[in-house]
Amino acid sequence: MVRIGLIGCGYWGPNLVRNLAELEEADLAVVADVDASKVRKLTRRYPFLRGTEDPGEILRDAAIEAVVIATPAETHFDLARRALEAGKHVLVEKPLAMNPDESRRLAELADRTGLTLMVGHTFEYNPAVRRLKALAREEAFGKTRYIYSTRVNLGIFRPEINAMWNLAPHDLSILFYLLDEAPVSVIALGKAFLKPGVEDVVFLYLEFPSGAVAHVHVSWLDPSKVRRLTVVGEKRMAVYDDLDSEQKLKLYDRGLESTLFVDGGIQDYQVRLRAGDILAPKIETTEPLRIECAHFIECVRDKKRPLTDGWSGHRVVAALAAADESLRAGGARTAVRVA
Amino acid sequence: MVRIGLIGCGYWGPNLVRNLAELEEADLAVVADVDASKVRKLTRRYPFLRGTEDPGEILRDAAIEAVVIATPAETHFDLARRALEAGKHVLVEKPLAMNPDESRRLAELADRTGLTLMVGHTFEYNPAVRRLKALAREEAFGKTRYIYSTRVNLGIFRPEINAMWNLAPHDLSILFYLLDEAPVSVIALGKAFLKPGVEDVVFLYLEFPSGAVAHVHVSWLDPSKVRRLTVVGEKRMAVYDDLDSEQKLKLYDRGLESTLFVDGGIQDYQVRLRAGDILAPKIETTEPLRIECAHFIECVRDKKRPLTDGWSGHRVVAALAAADESLRAGGARTAVRVA
Amino acid sequence: MVRIGLIGCGYWGPNLVRNLAELEEADLAVVADVDASKVRKLTRRYPFLRGTEDPGEILRDAAIEAVVIATPAETHFDLARRALEAGKHVLVEKPLAMNPDESRRLAELADRTGLTLMVGHTFEYNPAVRRLKALAREEAFGKTRYIYSTRVNLGIFRPEINAMWNLAPHDLSILFYLLDEAPVSVIALGKAFLKPGVEDVVFLYLEFPSGAVAHVHVSWLDPSKVRRLTVVGEKRMAVYDDLDSEQKLKLYDRGLESTLFVDGGIQDYQVRLRAGDILAPKIETTEPLRIECAHFIECVRDKKRPLTDGWSGHRVVAALAAADESLRAGGARTAVRVA
Amino acid sequence: MVRIGLIGCGYWGPNLVRNLAELEEADLAVVADVDASKVRKLTRRYPFLRGTEDPGEILRDAAIEAVVIATPAETHFDLARRALEAGKHVLVEKPLAMNPDESRRLAELADRTGLTLMVGHTFEYNPAVRRLKALAREEAFGKTRYIYSTRVNLGIFRPEINAMWNLAPHDLSILFYLLDEAPVSVIALGKAFLKPGVEDVVFLYLEFPSGAVAHVHVSWLDPSKVRRLTVVGEKRMAVYDDLDSEQKLKLYDRGLESTLFVDGGIQDYQVRLRAGDILAPKIETTEPLRIECAHFIECVRDKKRPLTDGWSGHRVVAALAAADESLRAGGARTAVRVA
């Protein structure tokens, strides 16, 4: 049993509590939030929980082995750092930090101390995304040419961060997971309609070392909710639609294939359209957050490196920071520095 | 009756022939194409048509009042210029020309001669697009904040032009029509996967004098066909989905509304989500190309300026040329010069 | 505050507990189930609850004013009767009983004692169904001609009852609510594929005093989940699709209208197709079960007759019993006797 | 080359002309219709066609080898009989006749004379339906348990026949083709709203010798167009949706499987839910009518028996006639006599 304290009882915290409470190996003992009413709501629902308004109480509690952090993004770095320094394993919500210096420091701190540092990139624990990666890795899929993702809805406006920092961490973590690489550069374009300086709509264009490119469209100013990602490979294509209850994942056995030929000394390309079957594989319905929480416990217990470790969190933060810089510079191509 | 000759019997020509043949006011008399087999196919189907392999024959025929041009884009300028110089009214397929110098010269030539020059921006004659504009102009819709359009499919690769020149003229003509303005600048990003230098996937980001922005995603390398455009207004939103047979147009009475308030000397924005009904207005089912052809005949007969005149064609060409320049420069923000 | 005991902690019970626990006016005090493990699951989650394996304990407890029954259908009659005889108000899950003699006895018992007897026809508390009824009652909708409903999925097989008794109570309660009448007759056709005598697929055809007819298709042997009901009025039509998150309810301003005319002594009908807009009204998102529970508390407290009282439960049971008889008789038209 | 005359230039005739005109082996020479304007419309469009207002002219023309009949259903029998008696091969639209005596006489006449008699059950030539049959015949699909079909829309009211005679021939021909058998009995329920005696909505329930059952819902009084058929097999299921452009056919590798077991002398059934992948096979896009016309020519030329011969047409007519009888008798189970 891993004894756990959770900090942050707001929007996402209760989901973590629900999942941790049902995991046999986890012993969630205490929850903290500066807002007492949020603490009370959880302790009333889960009477075995102790509540506190002082997060420091968790960090100082020698009996707590692991800390789960679900506070506003601006506080992630400080809380995660203090928890690691107090010798505790950490699961922190995305984004890991608000700038790459901080995220790198956390990743290094975890490496140095040998403690588990895991970032809550939930989608990397989503069975549909995992299956998508397995399919896209197959010889029959061909090299991934490009990926585009749309994550829009009429949503909760976050005055302190913009739609990119709010929504795009999901897309970026999926992209880097699928491609197994961090981007070389990013171009970000967007506009603030509701409050100056807080972009409601952002478009990202990313270039990768492999030659793949990706596009991300995030917005909280859209008539409909869309959560859709398309992967175009050299031979096959795939669509992951998180809102399609029957066909979350579709694999298209179709594509345009190009062949170089030489005719009388002249080189040219012959392009052939191939259209085949569509397969919607059965996707396991386990809640991704459950898989994520179980993975965290397992990593702590068995001293395994998490799938979404500090460095994974860092490359997302590095890309977001570069994108933010590009956004401020009106869409200038900006290098993403991960190392 | 307007006596008409048509040049270009390939992909789009037969659609024009079918529509012109059924218009009472039009007297389509002759069709030309350098490919004799294409000419023959049409004259066999429409035995009242005369066929020729020499487009010049139409241009020299004094009895022909109007010329319809549906040849490859590279030939538009030359044929349209010769037709206007021969004193003939002209309906030319989009894009009007391959660069803004040529498109401006054509627009000026039409103005000088008093002849009708019309560009085949079919979507501006589409009843759904017309209705969309009427709705977006209403007080209740509010100012248009942004528009994004997706025009992708697994499609016909065009080695001589890229996916942008092939597909985006539609989106740009719709955008400019809806907003009643040409863009200030454009950023174009894309990539060629099948043949070096011929982009298969292009993303455009456009900024307008009114403050509106627009995004266009075109590709012929996609698993599914999508033809969807979303307009986000200050109070309402609309989606035009050309492939939705039951609800081509949806008007969403919902939005995020932002109010500036001052509290103790501090200014801030309060954002309120409003969610209301969705209305899918009945859309007239007349074929847009039929409306377009009838409009051309009417303009010639009544000496009216067409909705999509030479200057309308020119601003699309100017935007495409600026986008092409941006694409070559790796996404540099490029001014669109229409005047 | 109404002091409540709940009997039946299986599939549906926990949903009732969750909703009752969050209602201010309800004081859910004790839960009972013959299966101790189900009781424990709830008391652990809601530590303020007392648990018992003996439902009789609740019925004998003088402090309990109201009893909520969510046990298997076969036990509804006996438990509801005992609760009413013990002077308690009762909310019982659908179907109210397994035959119309029993359901009538319960309705009469409630009338005689002045106690609240309410049946859990949840869909009558569903905001989309309520709105549908309001729309279908409007002059502009015209008289309802016919309704058809599909409730199929690949589902939980219930060996003790068939798909009709399991699924159709929902459809029948919606139909009778929408039409404000009970049917005159029913024809039921179906087939048992998995276990002899237990129909997996059933089709019902109902005739109403007003002249309206209805068709219901239920099955737990279907590739996809469908929950869709179509109402065809003389002037308008409506579709209620419970699985459509964006457009749960659609009102179609279209129809075929028939006019009788006399031409030279010969009578005939002229039929005209009218196609207009589609409206998807905004539907309140409150959970129907919450509204149902609140309504029960309100009825108990204010001595109001519930929307879904014993007689409402009775007419559904009477229709099911007639349908069962028709099913056994191979689809014979069978009278529904409600009075 | 087979020399052909076509009788009936109304709604469906032009589609047959278009397809026959493009078939190399067919020599469509003459078209007839009692309405001269309809004849003229076709001869103007296809100048190689001779036109006549007298169908008898075609029947008497010794040079005509085959006659295609696309007239109103009431005239099918008489025209087909006369054509066969005149020694001509016949392709006649569905339904083959208006009663089973007539349809049997035609089938027998064709057998006796050795002439080709083919009925235009277009869906049996539809690549999606053919593929569906191939899939449903596989061992892995299991025995077909039941099929249901929905063919509704807001449609063209036909005062002379009802929605069943107008629409259900399609469904019945598909059902009999898929199951390779004719039904034992039929129950038909429906109602006339627009004109007394002309049912706008009809539900059919059919029982087959193999134990399979089928349900058909036809209506021209529906808000939306639906063309969907579901086949439920013992191991797999399939959906054919003619309006789904991307996934016309879906094969579901899922089902409920039932096993009989004996436990302590008691027999019971264990039911297991199995959920697997969904496959949407690539469907050839050739127009079904083209395949049908080519098949007719091939049968005439090679003296082959058509897939949809007179007996195939007869069993559809026999089922419709029995259904009509059931409808008049208020849904009485009515035997279908094919032999």
C-alpha cells in the first residue's frame, strides 16, 4: 500500500480521489485545498479521508509517501519541487510547469533523488491512443506523414491562462507519444476576443526531426465540442474521435502512393489512389485516469520509470513555451529546445 | 438569347454544358477543346452542339457573344484576355489567373470595354452560403470574430498546381464574400509529401481589416471528405456543412460574452456562457452552378455587374499569390495587395 | 425533511441513493437488500446510511415516512402493498407490478389511504420528453398521427423477464404521457433466440382512442445502441434521440398535407409536401432522476398527486399484460383494459 | 448486340435509357410512352432513339429482341405477357405484377418459351447487398436470426397504390435474396392518414422456414430519409445503410451467445456478451442499375437464367399480396403461397 496525500480539490481533484479510492494498492489518506469548502465536500463524500486547508501539512507528514498535485498550473512547479525535496513521490497534473527551466529542474530533481515524478498526461493512458500508436507503428501503416488535432468546444474560459495552455497540453502529449519525438520548431497563431492577451483560439504548426508535421487547433469559442485527431501515414490513415462512442478509432486502409519514374530522361512522380476497408477496432473501456493512477502506484512500488515521467512533462512544457513565444511574435517560427 | 461558345471540355466543362443547355436564355452553340475525344463526347451527347479542336475558332466567330472558359488554370488569363479583346463577354473558372498582375489586367480590361467578366466562384451562388451571409449580417449574430474552413479528402492529385491552388479558391471566395472584405495579410504553412514542391496539405491564416481572422485547411491527403466552415460571431455561431444532406446550415444561438467591469479600481472581464437553440433553416435545393450560369446570362443581357466580377476574382488571386509567397518563405506573414 | 428508507441496492438503487442524498428535503436514513454485500457497498460510500438485510425492518420502522423500492419487478407489488399498508408513501420502480390486477389494487390502496404512490417512469421527468410534449400539443404541430420508438442495444440479457418487460415500460410510459391516453388494443410480435420463452426482440403495435397508432421496437440483440422516438403530426414532426448530445430533440416544420376536393362530382385527395426549418431547442440538462426524486418529495410533503401516480403505473402494466397475451397468441390483437 | 425497345419514359425510364445507352452490347433503338412529351424529352436528349406513343409498335417490331418495361405497376403483367408472347426477352420493373396468379403465369410463360424474363430488383445488383450476403453466409457470421429494415422518408405520395406496394418490394427482394428463401407467413399493420384506404405507414412481420424472422417499416410520412437494414446473426451482425457514403456496410464482430448447461439436474442457459471489432469493407461504386442492365444483356445473349428471374419476381408479389390481405384483415397472420 502506498500512502498518499492529494493537494487540490477543485475541478480535477475529485476524479483523482474517486480513482485512487478504488485502487487496492493506494491508501489515500489526506486531501488539502486552500478552499475549505472544497475539502469538506470530499471528506463528507469519503469519510475515511482527513482534510486540511494547509498543503504544507501533507508535505511535512512523514507517513505520506506520495503526493498527487491537482492545483492550478501556476503552482505545479513549487508544490512538486517541495514534495520531491521532502522525499515524496509525485504525480502532478499537466502542464508540469509554466516554463521549461522549471520543468527541467523538476525532471533533474527526480532523477537525482531517485523518486518517481509522473505527469498526468491522461491521454497517453487512453486505450484508444495506445492502440492508435500500435497501429501507426506497424509496417503496413507506413511512416507517419502528418497529424492534425482539433480540440474545441464552447467552454470554460480561463482568464489566467489562454486556450493553448489550457487545452493544447493534451494534444502535444499525444503527438509526442505517437511520434516518439519532440518537435524542432513551432509556429503559433491565435487571437484573443474576450479578454486582451488571453487567446481564445490558437493554431499550432509543428515540425519534427523525422520530417513529420502536425497541426493543432484549440478553442473554447466554438459551437460544438470536437475531440478529433487524424494521423496520415504513407500507406494507411487513422482517426481517433474521442466523442464517437461506437468507433473511437478508425483505421483506413487507403492512401495516395507516389512513385518516382524516369521516362526518356525525364523524372516524374506517378500518384496512385488506393481505397480499402475501414476497421474500427474494439477499444477497452477502462477509464484512462484509472490506468494512470494504477501506473503511478506501480511505478512507486516497483521503482519503475513512468511512461509520462518528468522529461515527458518537460518536452510538453518546452513546446508550449516556444509556442507562447511564437504567439507573442505574431507567428514567428520558434525553435523548441528540449535538451 | 445569348449565343455562347465554351472552351474546355474536361472535368468541369460538361457540368457547365449541362446547365447552359437547360437555360432558356442561353444558346450554347459550340464547344472547343484541344483534345478531340473530349469534344466528341459532348457533341455526341448534345447533338445540337458544334465541336472544334481550335479554341481560336470560337474567339474569331462574330456570332458568339459570350465565352465560357473551363480550361486548366494556367490558360485562364490568356484565353480570357483574347476573348475580351475580341469583344466577347466572359465567364471564366476560378482562379481567374495565376498571378495578381494578370487578374488585375483582366478586371481593368473588362471595366474599360464595358464587357461582362465573371469568375466561377460557384459557392457564392450556393443557397446555403447566401443564407449564411444573410444570417451572419443580422444584428443578433454580432460581429464575426473568426471563421475556419476545412476542405479535405482523399483526392485527385494535381501535379501541376498544389492543393492550395486547387482547393482554397473556394474557401477564399466564400470568406471574402461573407466578410465583405479582402485580407490584410496571410500566413501559409504546408508540406509536399508526394512530389517535391507540390504541397499536399496547406494551412492558411488570414487577418482582415475588421479584426476578424480566418483559418483554412486544405488537403487531398485525408481519410475522409470534409467540406465544413464555421463562423463564430459575437453572439451567435454558424456551421455550413456541405455534405450534411439534412442540415447543411446550422445556426447556434450560443456564445461566450465578455463584459468589462471595474471593481475597486481594478478592471477585469466577466465572461458568461450562453447556450440556446440550434436552427437548421430550410435551404433551397437549386444547383449552385445553375444559379451561376443564369446570373451570367442575366448580367450579359441586362448589362449588370456580376456578383463575382473581375475584381472579385482578382482579390482571390491576390490572396493566393501572397499565400504562395508565404509558403515559399516558410510561413512568413505576407501582405495581400489587392488595390 | 422526509425520512426515507430504500429497498433494493442492486443496479438502479445506487442511482436513487446518489440523487436522494443530494436533495435537501430528503433524509435518506436506511437502505436494505437481501444481499449484504450490496448493502455494505452503499453504506461504505455513504457513511450516514444505516444498512440492513431485512426489508421488513424498514417497513416496521415508525420513523420512516416514505419507502423507495428498487427491487426486481416480481417483488414490486408485495413490497409496495406492505409499505402502503404500513402507512408509508411509496416510490416504486417500473413496472409497478407484473399484472394489472395487482397494479390496480395498489392504485386503489393509495387512493383509499391518501398516501403518495408514485412509479419511477423516469422518462416522464426527462426535460427533452417534457419539451416534446409541449411542442406536440401546440396548434402548429397538428394532431399526432403516429409515433414510433426504437430501444435496442447489445445488452444485458434478463433470463427471468423478456426484452419487452425489461425495456418497453419506458416507451409505453412515454407514449401514454405524450398522447394523454391509454391504448385500446395492442399487437405484439417477437421471438426468443437465446432461451426458449424469453423474447429477445419484440415489436408492439398500439391503437389509441384518438385514432393515433404507435409502434415500439425493443431488443437486446442489436449491434448498436438506439434510443429514438419519432412523432408524426399533421403539420409538424419531431424526433427525440436520447443519444444525440447536441440535438436531443428536433422539431421538423415539414409534412404531407392532404386536402379533399370535388372535381366534376368526383371526390379526391390532393397531397402537398411542405418542407421547412428544423429546430433543435436547447434542453435543460438536469438529470431526469433528480427531477423525479424531487417531485416525489414534493408530492409527499405537499400531498400532491404525482405526475406518474399509481394509475399511470397501472395503465403501463395493463398494456404490457395485454402485449404479453398477444405475444403468447402469436400476435393476436388484444384489448387493453385499464379501467 | 441486343436490339432493345423500352416502354415507359416516366420516372424510372430515363435511368434505364441512360444505362442502356452506355452499354456496348445493348442497342437501344426505340422508346415508347403514351405521353408524347415524355417520349420527346428522351429522343431530344438521345437523338439516336426512335420514339412512339404506341407501345404496341415495339411489341410488333420483329427487329426488337428484348423489351424493357418501366410503366406503372398495374400494366406490368399485360405488357410483359404480350412481349413474351411476341417472342421477346423482357426486363420488367418491380413489382412483376399486382397479384401472384399473374406473376406465376409470367414466370411459367418464360420457362415454357425459353425467353429471358427478368425483374428489376435493383438492390440484388447493389454491390453492398451482394457483399452483405457473402458476409452473412460465412461460417463466422452464424445462422441469421433476424433482419429488420427501415425505408422511410417524406416522400412522393402515390394515390393509386400504398406505401407498401411502392416501397416494400425493395425490402422483400433484399430479404429473400439474403435468406435464400421465401416467407411462410406475413403480418401487416398500417394506417392511412392522407387518403382513406391508401396506407402511408406499414409494418410487416415475416416468418421464414429456417426460423428467421424479419421486420419491415415503410413510410412516406417521416421527417427524415432512412434506408437501413440490420442483419443479426448468431455470431456476428451487420448493418447496411444506403445513405452512409463512407460506411455503407458495417460488419460487427459482436453478439450474445447462449449455451445450454445442466447443473444438478436443472437445465439453464448461460448468455455471454462478446464485443469485437467493426469492419466497414470497401464497396465497389458501380451503379447497381448498370450492373442490372449488363446482367440482362448477358442473360439474353448467353441464354442464362437471371439472378432475379420470373420466380424471384413472383415470390415478392406473393408476399406483397399476402401482406395486403393481412393489412385488410387488421393484421391477421397470413400464409404466403409461392409454389
